[in-house]
Amino acid sequence: SSFVQLTGLKVQDNSEEKLIKLCNYLKNRLNEVDGKVERDENGLLRLSDNVQQEGIDSMENLGKTYPYMQGFYSRPKPYFFSKVMSYQLLEGETDFTMEANYNNDMPKLNVPSTICHELSHVKGFNNEDEANYISFLACINSKSYEYQYSGLLMAYSYCMNDLYDFNLDAFKKINGELSNNVREELINDSLYWNKYRGQISKLHNEAYDQLLKASGQENGIKSYNAVVKLLISG
């Protein structure tokens, strides 16, 4: 299924002006939600024990706006071989069991948005950019602050990566206005994944890139980043 076609979303091209506006919006929302989430002893996001059900609730809530998102959602599961997923730079997968599995070793900021991303795949939306967009919509409209926070962080990361190439000065200004807590969260996330970047992750990315292209996603692994166009258009 194509979420874009079902919703009639008019996808706009990226532009510097639109991207700066979006990045500022996400930064402001993150600073607002920052004070509403629970944090651990290291100042990082602490997930509630109910995080899996919150993911289902968030997707069901999205179904009130988009009827094709309604229906049964199976319970998301932490992947037993999460460390292996980290070596592959994977946050989640649905390929083997057709269930929403997520990497339980990765920084917790990624878990809520990953759960919604994988649940969107289970619902039949295969394109990675659309799964990211659906995840964002489910998270920011969630009653859970940790889901709002995770969805905003996911979108902020993708958009700021693009802004870095568009306008470095604007990137520095917006990043400098981000709260210290959120900035430390992103630094911790980057340090975590850097530990696993190497030959194994390179080989997996190359294989996964070809798999995505074979399944009709012509941008391959770059399809994940294509969510920026959808965010700008939404």
C-alpha cells in the first residue's frame, strides 16, 4: 500500500526555506517535551514498562484520523539477538516473523519511533520513507510524552542531516538552541552507533540497499532519508 496515495498527500520538493522552518518547529517542540519525559540517572530517556502497549495505543489513535490504520496490532517484541541488530545498524525488523521486532540494546530514544515504524510495516506500508512518516504521525499525536519525544527526535535527526548540506550556518544556529538534555541524548545515540560501524555493517547496508531496490524502492537505503520530503509536505 502507498500511504501517500491513500491520503492524497501532495509531496513537495525540499527547499532551504521550508527545511529551516521545519527544523525550527521540531527544535521548539523537542525543547517543550524535554521537560515532560522521565530520565534515568545519566539524564537519558527512561522508558515506561508499558512502552509496547503505548505503541499499539499510538497506532490505534492514528487510525481515528486515517481509517486504513485501524485494526488489530500485535504486541511489539524486543529482538532476542539485539546485539546482532546493532552490528547491522538495525533498529527494528519485520522480515522474519512478520511481527514488529525492535533492537532492545540501542539507546532508548529510538524505541518508540521504531515500534511505530515496524507496526506500520505490519499494517502493509512497505516503503521506508512512508513507515518513518507514519511513525512520526503516530508518535507526535500519542498521549505518551516518550512517544512524542522519540518521534520528534527521529524527524529532527533526518531533517537536520539535510539542513547540514543545505545551510551550515542555519544548522549551527538551530542546533545551538536545542536544550542540553536533548543534545546530550543525540550525542549518546551517535556514540552508540559509531561503535558498530565497520565491515559487518557496511556489508549489511550494501545487501539491504540492493534488497530495497529490488522491492521497488529505487533510492535503496536512502529511502529512509526521503521522509524529509513527506515531513515538509505534511
